[in-house]
Amino acid sequence: MRDKLLSECALFDLQRASRVVGSLYNSHLRGTGMTIAQWSLLRNIAALAPVSVGRLADALAMERTSVTRLVEPLIGLGWVRRSQGDDRRIRNLEVTAAGKARIRAGLAHWRAAQRELMRRLGVERWRSMRDTLRSTVRLVRQTAARS
């Protein structure tokens, strides 16, 4: 019964694929002193900056508390800083010069991981997976919003 449940569990397969792909990217980033999670978070903050934790959490489809927990070490490393938002109650996040240097340091490694993944999967299979994953996020969010 247990094996049957796992073999039918969508989340199990999604998480397993995420761990395997994350491991591939981490192996490429190993020499940079960053994980793919840190590098990706820096890239997202830089792309959305200045960005509130709430808006960042929404973009990443994560809980605010989880984003805060992931951002704190980056602040401690001097790669991200908090800044005052237009509304005094809102604190924004921005990537520092040191953080931007970390992004640049990881870019070639990320590209190498991306090329390896494309080589292993094939570009067409990846595009199909990407489209399916994006529509899954959209559809699940829409359904959750109606509930």
C-alpha cells in the first residue's frame, strides 16, 4: 500500500525531480561558495528590487516566514540589505554591491549547469516541462484562491 501511494503521489515526483536538478546546479556552483538556492534568491531580489518580503514570497510561491529565514543569512553575509519602502511599515530588500558580485561570480557556473540540464533532457522536453510546471503553479494558485 505504501509503495502504491508513493508511486501515485504527484508531490513525491515533483520533490524528487527538484532535489536531483538542484543537486546538478549545486555541483556546478560548488566552487563559488553559494548554493543554487542562495544564488537564485539573489537573482530574484535583484530582478524585483526594491522588493518587500511579501512580494518576493509571492513571486517565489513561498511563505513569508520561509523567505525571511532564507534571506537572513544573505543579509548577514552582506549580500542583501533592507531598505525603507515608500510606506514606513514596509521594509524592502535590495542586493548590495557584494551581492551583485556574487551573482556575477555564479553566472558562468549557472550557465554551465543550465547547458548540462538541456543536454541531458533536450531543449524541447525542457520547454514542455517548463510550460507544464508554470501552468501547474497558475492552476493550483487559482484553485487555492477560490477555496
